[in-house]
Amino acid sequence: MHLGMTGWVHIRGEQTALDNSVKKTKESDKDEWPPRFCKFHLKTEGKPEVEVAFTDARRLGRVRLVDCPGKDIRKYSPLVENGPDPVIDLDIFTEQYLKNKMRSRHVPIKAFLLDQTMISGIGNWVADETLYHAKLHPEQYCDEFSDAEITSLFKSIRYVCQTAVDKLGDSGQFPEHWLFSYRWGKGSKGHSLPNGETLAFIKVGGRTSCYVPAVQKKTGHIPPKAETMPFKGATGDEASKKPSTEKAEKRKETAKRKPELAEDETNAPATAPTKKKTRKMGEHDTEPSDETRNVGSRRSTRLRGK
């Protein structure tokens, strides 16, 4: 199962963790079964039987049936194509594994972390959280980090993923110093951490990434024409930053040329303004004859008839 943005698994008679849809459901609808937006539900064999329902209001989730023994499901597609899980596969996901994979690619580290063929289970916010704790810039190429930085990233991945699993993904129990609680709603007033560090946003690998510029410094190269989107209300250097996109560069170039254009216009020789030619109704200007009017009228009538 891939839950997407709004998919969830319900168990009849049980309150499943992170079931935000239940909190927003009317009291009269909470006992409804199968629940609203249910796409399928099933019952287990044996006693007591358990009923499970999969709901997805936006239909972004995916469910695939795989005919294989349950314990071997990760040996079958599509799971066999995935990389190791940082919580379960401790014998595979090692610091050396991470170092080898990072040195074999030349992509921004954020894009590397989101690649499920490299590491399973790291989504957008998890990647941002791990990079923040490791103090690594999300745009820097993954093959340009030092051994010490890779060690820090490995520990950060293990820490963030294990903590999230231990809390069953309940963000209300995440540590206060995590980026998670302050990253949502870019452009709002909550643009900084409690310690005063300013948050900013950039596009990396097609995804919006939240990071802390004062903490996550660049120590290597990043892709050209990176787009920076600081919070509204940011102070200091972050407030003065503008997106270094192609359009922004063109505007800068135009601004540089404006003084030159103005000077050229000033030095240009003055020329008399040209007057528009006007004609008065005279002997050469005749109104359409009655015959011409009749032809036009007949043509219009024929077209309307068709």
C-alpha cells in the first residue's frame, strides 16, 4: 500500500494512529462502516474476525496485490526494487553503504535521499529533518561531502527515522527542537525556530525543501540557477535574497541597461513630431450607393438562411 497524501487504513472498533480524518468527522458519522471515502474493505478469517478499510479522499494512494508468501513480499516487485530500510535493515543500511552510494552519484543530496532505490521510507519532510540535524545543505552534490559529514548524515537518518517509528508517526510527540513543527505554511508569520534561526525554502529535485541557512552551510557545489524562497517576514540576509532564476537574471540585465538607453535617448537629435493625416469628406469620398447596400443585405440574408 502507498497511502499518498490522504490515504489511510482503518480498523473497525480501533482508533488508528494519525487518523486525522476521524478528528474531523462528525460524531454521527464516526460509527459509520465502512467509513467515508472507503475504496475497499476486507475481513480476516478466524475468530475474532478483523475488518480493515482503506480510505482515500483524493485517490492518490495505490494498492497492489502480490501473490507470494507474506514473509517474502520484499523479494517481489515492486518492493524488491527499493533500497534498504534505515530502521529494519540494519545489516544492510550501514555507514559504508551510505558512503558508497553517495560517492557513486552526482545529484543534490536532497534528491538522493528521496530516491527510494537508494534508501526506503525517506519522504520530503524526513529528508529535510535529517539534513537539518546533520547540518548539510540540501542542494549540495552528494558526492562532495566529507567522510565526517557522511557519518553525521548516517546518524541523523537513523535518529529521525527511528524516533518517528517509535512515536508511530504521531507528530505531536516529536521533539520540540525538530524542524517539523515549524516548517509548514511557508509565507506565514511562523518563519523561524524558537532559537531565532530563520527558515527558508528552495526547490530541489522538483520538491520544496525547508532548511536553515544559518546552520546548513554549503561546503561544495550546488546546481546552477537555484531558486530560493525565504519566508515572508524574514530578517537579515534572508530578507534580501531574491530567486536567482532566469527571469530574475533578465530583469537585472535590463535594469543595468536602462541608464544607457536613457542616455541614448537624451543625445538623440530632436525631431519634429509627425502629424496624423486627416481627411475631410470631399468630392472623392462617397457614401455607399443603394445598390451596394442591397447587395450586402442580400448576402447577409443568404448567410443567415444557411
